[in-house]
Amino acid sequence: MQWSAAAAGVALSGYQSELRNISSAEATQISNKEGKWITAACWHNCGGRCLNKAYVVDGIVLRQKTDDTHPDSPDFPQQRACARGRAQREQVFGKDRLRYPMKRKNWAPAGGKKELRGRDEWVRISWDEALDIVAGEIKSIKEKYGNTSILNFGGSRMMNAYGGAMSSWGTVSWGAWPATSAFMQTGSIWNLAITSDRSEIKKSKLIVLWGSNPAWSSAGNPTYNYLQAKKAGAKFIFVDSFYNPSAMALADDWIPVRPGTDTALLLGMAYYMIKNDLYDQDFLDKYTVGFDADNMPEGADSKDNFKDYVLGTYDGEPKTPEWASEICGTDPRIIRYFAQEIATTKPMSFISAFAPSRTYRGEQFCQAFVTVGWMTGNVGIPGGAVGVSAHNRASNEGPGLVTPGGAGVPAISNPIFPAHYGFPGPDPFKDDWQGPVWDETWDAVLTGEYTAGIRGRQKCNIKMISHMGMGAALNQLPSFNKGVEAHRTVDFVVSADHFLTTNAKYADVVLPATTPWERFGGLLTGNREMLIFYSQITEPLYEAKDDIWMEKEVGKRLGIDPDLIDPIPLKQQVFNQLAGATVIKEDGSGYEPLVTITSQDIQEWEVQGEPQKGRIGLSEFKEQGIYQIPRREGDKFTHRALKSFREDPEANPVDTESGKLEIYCRKLSEYINAFNWTKVDPIAKYVPAVEGYEDTKDGKYPLQLITIHYNRRAHSCLDNNLWLREGFEQEFAMNPDDAAKYGVKNGDIVKIASQHGIVIRPVYLTERLMPGVTTLGQGAWAEKDEETGIDKAGCTNTLNGNKPTGQGVQPWNTCIVKVEKYEGALLPDYKWAQRLVF
Amino acid sequence: MYTNEWSLILFTLLIQAAVGAFIFNLIVGLLLKDKIEQNKLYKILTPTQYAVGFFIIVGSLASVFHLGTPTNAANVFSNIGSSWLSREILFVGGFSLLWLVTFLMGRGKQEINQGLAIVTSVVGLIAVYSMAQIYTSTIIPAWQHFNTFVVFYGTTFLLGTLVSMSTINYAIKKEAQSMEGSLSENIVTSFAYIVIVTVAVQVLVAPIYILSLSNGNTAAVLSAELLYNEYVFLLGLRWLLMLFGGVLLTFLIWKQFYASKQLTITSSQGSIYLAFIVILVGEIIGRYLFYASGVPLMIG
Amino acid sequence: MSEKGFFFDMTACIGCKSCQIACKDKNDLDVGSLFRKVWLFERGKFPNPRSYFISMACNHCKEPKCVDNCPTGASYRREEDGVVLIDLNKCIGCKYCTWSCPYEARHYNKDNGKVEKCNACLDLLQQGEKPACIDACIMRVLEYESVEELNKKHKETTKDIDGLPDSNITKPNIILKPHKHAYKREVR
């Protein structure tokens, strides 16, 4: 008897480095054979990190599973993968994988018909020809125009060794948090987190999640962790323009607020708290500076304190809930209720994600958020915290309990943009770097100018764009339409990729790259409690090669020593990371080696190393694929943010200019202003955005758009995955009342236009969105029609304009649009033709 | 929702027409029994029998196209105990077989065995009943309604009589037969009454049907909405055609009563053919709408 | 017989569709075919939207209309645990069962001309594992066990919520912990 669910025709599985259709008879035969579960990489920048395993028979992946290495419990949960992870094999073995190196038919040295980029035919070429072209173009462009004329996304050891390349930079997902956190509280632009781990959050009586949707942005365990807090009795208040899926499961209250106006809401709350004496004056006096005139840092004008700004003492404008409501759209009664709740419920975790700060003048939100949070005194106490909890650390902040060692590969710095800058951005006061912020990248190519901190406008002459290595710049930077123009301007564009992504589509030469499933293996970190050790699942498909191999081969042709580019084989690198991995001791007093390595292991692996004693054997670790710290109630691994500071602020000051939490932060203001875009005050003030709510009032673009992280994809990765396309339809969502104004019905195809571009999408009408606000998931692979200029995929960067702001923030949640019914048809995305080349 | 069920539209219409034609043929046979010669009667009735056979064959073939795996078709009787689909196939099969026997026996004797024809007719009526039960046993409110019986039997009587009358007329003309005026008139009037009454019943039931759907559960309401929004033109057209057919035949009867004009089959042929065409089109549209307006109970 | 069924805690479902994709992976389903599907329900009006998710596959009903109506006996209910199965060797692809399931659990597969559906991952059950969807759930809101056990374990459950067909039609083996927005109200 054949069960209905028996593998009937396993479509396209990896087999001897190729993809092919398997007949149902063969599938049955294969599925009867004994296979092996291998830990597979789930490597995307999705905001989570989970365990993924593949069942491999004769080199064919039959199915996947997730963590079952130990029994599941709330304290010691399995690291279960989300829909995207579960669909991973549909990606790695996708029919649309790039198979061979190729070049544009009308390409010629120095470009040929450049305007055909993105619409030319492809010609299959040999690796030798491809590498010769790439090396040749790099060489001639460098010799003619210099290294700064080569724009390289994502960093390249080869380019760094060859004199460097122009980089692009910006805070991307993190929005305005890096500098605000650094100067107001942590001292480091890498350290945003002043929130606690899940065992602490569970002690909260009230948890505010502000602009946070872990269900989509931090899949894996974060929402489940919050659920434990809810079960333990915490009340949840969500603040968002969108009653999001996390709120659907967790929220007791939803506070709707217009995008980019959160600062006004916070100021209205502060007003109510001040007027009703609902704030912790003792805490503010002892632990912070700048709240009122009596507590200002040295050298600051006492009139510039936060309290007087809120009360309107000097500017004559009290920031009352009514004042706030006009801007943020939240009912004044709800503003008072909300303020009352946060001021009187202790302990409280006052948590935001990045989204509200990914706005024009986003710094003001971060300032206002922590200021109002600090007014409640919920700092360093059990179950109390104020700050960010997002991405793969969402719900569970704190130092890693298990961490990998170094790979042992020495860095090669980029002489043009030194390695110590990288993400999230350079020092605006320094002049040892060149390179445009993400928002000015396409303008830099097209106009030859960009802004370089205090140095102001700088000239550049970009002649080549390299998308080798990583990234999805063309699709993922604001102003996609300018990006296309930029790509059609330069002399050479090269991409390495798994698919004909947007980056690849507009290139001259495209190189097929391997995925982590086709490489030796590696370690992945995510939440603080576990370390994943994944292994190779399949041989490289077709002619796909590792990125580092491509770098070496191009390097060779430029006369660079391959051993400089790739000094240590991958296997040895992984071994080094394993040997150097550490785990927290049982008593929490320090760290010890994680992996037990025997001399036999070293022999078998054929690597250099010393035997060592650790917690888990090398082969056991490989087999399990994960090491996770078993947590239990009352263990020693709890992280309570700012605990020691709260206990003794004199002995344990925070790393700020004053040693205290800075409501008035002079350095932040100076730093932001030095970038030469938008200015920010030392205290939180509401200033309207460009293309913000206020700009909708003239009716030209009457709707605000937020571009959320969408669970079809991890940014742009996996957008082509058919299972995910079927599950998540990339709908444009809006409120039915708005739709009625434009004669739009649920399911209609609508044309959405901003000042920067036009997309079409099916519309989904929902009462979960505030009237006046719309949303579309970011990351869809742009499908721009050459005739009409309309992007039918709904890439949000077609709509988002480039508007540099603050410290180099990409204000993706500040966008205004208009909507009308589109009279043409549009098939569901999963029915579109795949981007097949050869 | 089910807008692509052409094989089922064809199958149900043809089998129902076959059953109806067979029955009307039997009625005609009974009316004329002992009134005209056996041999002559046989010649009048035979073309209808051919038509019935043709419908059975084409209808059955069409039904096969509905199946995903017709090679497994031998299994269809395995669930007679609870599946109306099994029963339908059994009774349609039975009707077909009995028709064949009737037909072959008739050929030998040049006479249709009316006893056997009565049995065949009864089995045919049960087949139509089973057919309707298939739909009333689903989770599709638009089909669970007694309207399904009305439209299925409606088709049986409408198309059946119209097919039968047309073929009888053809037979009379072809064979250059003549028939006594009063006999001919009996047939035409009984034919016309059947059609008029059937149309009238349908006209009465239709608004009740749509009204009860509008007051039903979500799926029923969706069906009703489909009918009076998306399909309102087709629905209107169907009823216009049906009414036109009905009025045409009412006019025929009127002529008999008030104009005191004797009706014969051949003299009425214009009306018969015209009624046949408009009602046929109306029925095809009706059956299309039957499937297209079926909305299942759903999650949502 | 010890009847088995699904339990679904609607209160904590985030609609992530991990179950849906795990099911697709386990059953190797092409696009267009879903044995388990996550549904989003929306009611209410801003600023008080009422919305919730339901994850649903075949409910292996006690009185499955699909089995009653199947002409071939290809659809049947397994004696020992009530799992509703399809014997593909018997199925003729008449699609009648798809008109008989109020939960849209059955899918006609054009490629093989047969109807397919959730079989509760029979092969995994035989190996002592749970259906693929259960262990995929990142909110741990799905369970599959004997109905008796589930009823013991979970209180304040229902089979009827706003948005699902009346459970009296087929007596589904699904036990729901209703979301606060999903309590059944008078329909129209």
C-alpha cells in the first residue's frame, strides 16, 4: 500500500553535484534506504539562529528537521527553526541556482553597451574567462582611476591586499541606536543592549514592546520566551502602527502610533508623568544627568533640561497628551493610561526593537525612549530594564554563555576604509576613511560626490561596482531606481551569487557561489545559550565555487599571493574555532574550554592542534550539531542589565562622559551633528521628519508606509523560495477605511507610488493597521518593467528614497505614498517564472 | 467556485435528458398504444431511443474526463453502503443497461416492451435522485438545498420532453407518417404542459432558493452573493430563456383553446424547436451556475 | 480503540507557518498543495481589531464525510487510532471527497490524478515519533496524542470557534484552546 504522503516524485534534489528530477519510483526506492541526519547551516541574517538538520541518503536530501537533541522545556528549550529554515533545502537545491560563470552578451572591456545591464542576454563562459575578465577590469580601472574608483560591497581580502576599495557604510537594521546607546549609556556603538536575559524578563510585571515584532524579526525562541513571561503573569503592552502577530499572541493592550512620531507620544507621556508626579525623582537625581535644571552636566545651560522642554517652560509649548495626539494619532486618554501604567507598574521591562529608530531623525526616538524609561526607575532591578532587545538577542540579552574561538585568519585592513570602522559607521571627526553612507552610494556614483563627516562634501569617481563576497546592495539600499542608473553608469559590475538576484541581474559578469551546505562546515552563534556546529551536506552544485576561491583566483591574476588571501584551509579554521570555543563554568565564575579534542581527532581531521579537555567531545559535537547550556530556574547565568551600576553608581559608573545615564548628552549631539546631515539636540525633542506624517497633510502622498521585516525572507535572502512565496504573499496592507477612499477592495492589485518609484502589489485590507498607515515587507527581489518603470515585486527600496540622516541611518520607516487601483493583472508570486538562466 | 466542471455539466445534463426523453417516449408509447399500428409506433419512437443511447455514451465518456485516475474506475462500486456516488454510478449503469436491453429487444420485435420500459424509467428516475443526493451530501450549502432536486428533475423533464418531441417530429417527417389529428394533439399538449409546469416550478423555487441561501451560513451567503453579483447577468439570461420557452408553449396551448386550432406535432414544430433551443441554452447556463455558485463551508 | 487527535493552543500561535513548511518538507509537496495550512482570521474594527491564527490539517474526524462519500473505499478510517487515510491504489481522483471536507484538508494532485492529504505522518508514528508539524512549532502550541489524554491535559477547550464550520458536521478530532478573540458568537 502506498500512503498518500509517501514521497511521490522528489523534485530536484542534490545528486552528484547536479540537480535533477527524481521519478516517484526512484524516490520510493531512495526513501527506503538508510540515510543520515547531518546538521545543516541556517546562516541567514534573519534575526534568529536555530538548529537545522538534513536527512541525506546517497547525497540526496530527503527532508529536514530541527532540534531534537534534548527534551524540550521552557527553561531548556530546543532551538526550533522557523518556516524559512525549514524551507532551506528548497533554496539550496532550487531549480534557479546559478550553475556556471556567465557574462552579459553585449559586454566589452570598459562596459560595452552599459545601458543593457539588467536586460541583456547571458552567455555561459569558463571560470578562466570569467576570472580573467574580473582581474583585467580591476587592474585597468585601478591603474586608470585609482583604488577609490572601485566600490566594493561587503569587504574583500583580495581588494584590501590590492590597495583597498571604496566602502559603503551605515547602521542599516540597527537604526539610530548605536550612537545613542553609546553616548547615553554604554560607551560603545557596538553595545546597544541595556536589557536583561529571559530569566530576568520573566520577573517583570509589565513588559512594553515598542515597535517590536519578534515573531517575524526574531524567529526561533524569542516570542516563546516572552510567552513564558506572560504565563508568569506579566502584562504586555505593544506600541506599533500595526497590531502585529507577536501582539496577537502576547498583547494585553495595543497602543497605536503613527510611524516616526513615537517621540511625540513619549513626550506626551512624560508630560503626564511630570504633572502627576509619577516619576522616580530619586533615581533620576542619583543615576542620570539632564532631567531637570538642578541636575545638569557641567557646562550645559540649565534651561536646556528635559523637564522644562516637556513642560514648555521656555518654548511656550507644553508637550501635553493633546499636543502629542495631534502628531502621533494616539488618543490622549490612551496616552494618559499608558503613562500611568508604566509609571506605576514595577518591575517593568521597557523594550524597543530597532524599527522606530530606523526613521528620519531616528535618534530623537532613542533619546526619548530611554529618558521616559529611566523616569520610571526600572534600571538594574530584578525584572526591570530599559533599552533594546532585538534581532537574535531579542528577549535574551547578556554576554554569550558559550562562544566560538577565533578562526586564526589575520585581518587585512582596507587602506581606504580601515577595518576597525566597518558596520555601523566611521568616526565623523576623523579623516582616515573614504566612502559614502549607504543612502548616498548611488548619488556618489552618479554625481561624484558624497558627505564625509566634518570634512563635508568629498569628490569621488566610481568606475566599478563589485558585489563579490556578500550583500544585496542594489536591492537593499534606498532608491533602487537610482541604483539601476548607477549600475548602468560604471565601467564594470561583477557579482557572485547563488541565484540571479538583483545584484546579479544588473551585473556584467556573474560567478556562481557555493552555499554553506556545500562547504566543509562551521560554527554559528545566535542567542547567548548555544553554539551550532554545522557540517557539509552536499558537494558543490555544478560549477559553483567558494567565495574565497574566487578571491584567490582573481588575486593570482593580479599578482597577489593566494596564501595572503586565504592563509588557512577552512577545515583548520573551523578546528581553531572549536579548539578556542569556551563555555561558562557551572558556578558562573568564568569560562572554560568547550570541546574535548583528542590526538586521534587531530589525526582524523588532518589539522594542526593540541589535545584538550572540555565539556563535549569533538565527534559528539559534530553529531549533535549543537551545544546548549541547560538553563534552570535560579541558575548562575542570569544577566541583569546595569545591576552593579544600580548597586553602586560611584564604584561602577557607566561608560559615559559623566559616568551616569545621560538624558542630556552633549557628546551625542556633537557626534551626530558632525556627520553633517540632520542635527540633534542633547535632549530628546520632537522634530518632524522629511517625508514623515506632517508631509502627508498636503494630500499628495497621503499615506505613511512602514517597510517591515517579513517572514517570507531574511532581508532579500530566500525571496525566490517557492514554498515561502506560497506561504507569504508579499501583500501591501492598509486599513479598509483608507482603501474605501481610493475605491480599493481586498485582493485588488494596487499601484503604490512614492516620490522615488512605483510598485504594484495585491492589497490586503486589515483593521490591524492604523488608518493612514500602510505596510509592505522589505526584501522582495525588484522586478522593474523597463517600459513603465513599475516594480511588480514590491521591492520597498523602489519606494524608499535615499535620505541620509543622523549617524548614517537608513530611514526605511519614513516614507509616504499614494495608492490607486491598478487595472492590470498580477499572478501570485509563486506562479511567476523562476529566474532560470542555464 | 467550481467554474471548470465542464465534464460534469455535460454528464449530468445528458444523463438527465436521456432519462427524461426515455420516459416521455414511454408516455407517448402509452398514449398511442393500440391507437396506431405497432410497427408504425415503433418507427415513431426509435429515433428517441437512438438519442437516449447517444446521450448515455457521450455523457458517460464526459464523466470519465472528470476522473484523475480513470484506470481505477473499477473500484467505484466499493462503497455502495454509504456513498451516493457509488449508487449514482450503479443506477446510471443500470439505466444504461436496461435501455440497451429495451433497445435491442425492440429492434428484434420492432416493438418496445413497455413493461421493461417502465422498469427502465424507474431506474432512470432513481439514477437522477442519486445524482442529486451526491450534491446534497456535500458540505456545499448551495448544493445541500432541495433546489438540487428541483433543478435535476427539472432538467430531466424539460430536456427529456424537448428531445423526445423533436426526435418524434423528425421521425414523423422522415417516415412521411401521418397521424390522426387528435392523437397528435394529445401528445403536443401533454408535452407542452410538462414543460410549462416544470418551468413554473423552477421559477417559483428559484427566489426561495436564493433567499434561503442569503439567510444561511457564511458559505451560503457567499453563494447567494456570487449569484446576484458576479453571475447576475448569466442568471438573468437563464431565466429569460426559460420563461421565453415556457411562454412560447403557453401560447401554443392558447392557440388550441381560443383559436380553436387543432395542434399537430408537425404544425407545432417551429415552437418545439425554438423552445428546445432556448431552454437548452438556459439549462446549460443553469448547470454552469450550479457549479460556479457552489461555495464550500470553509475555514474563515 | 484509542482515538488520536490534534490539540492547538490558539492563544499563543504567531502564524509563523513553521508547521506548514515542515509539513511541505516532510511530504515533499509542490506549491499549490498544502496538507497543513495556517489561516489568519480578522474581525473587529480599528482600534479594536480581533484577530487570531489557526493551524489546521486533516482533523481525522469521527464522522468523516469524506470517507462516507468516497465511492471507492480508498478513503478509510484506521481502526486502531481513527487516522483517516487514502489508499492511493484505489483512488480514482473523482474529487468528491474534496467537496465533503469542511476543513479544506484534501487536495487534488493533478500530477498523479489522486487526492492527497495529511496522514498524521504515519511513518513517523510507527517509529515512535510525532507528526512533523508538532515538533516544528516554535511556540509549542501543537500537540498530537490520544484524544482522551489531550482532554485530560487541557481544560477550557472547544471545537467550535468563530470561523470554523460547525463541529457537528464531521465531529473533528481537534481540540482548541480558543484565542480571546475567537469565541463563537451568533453568526449573522
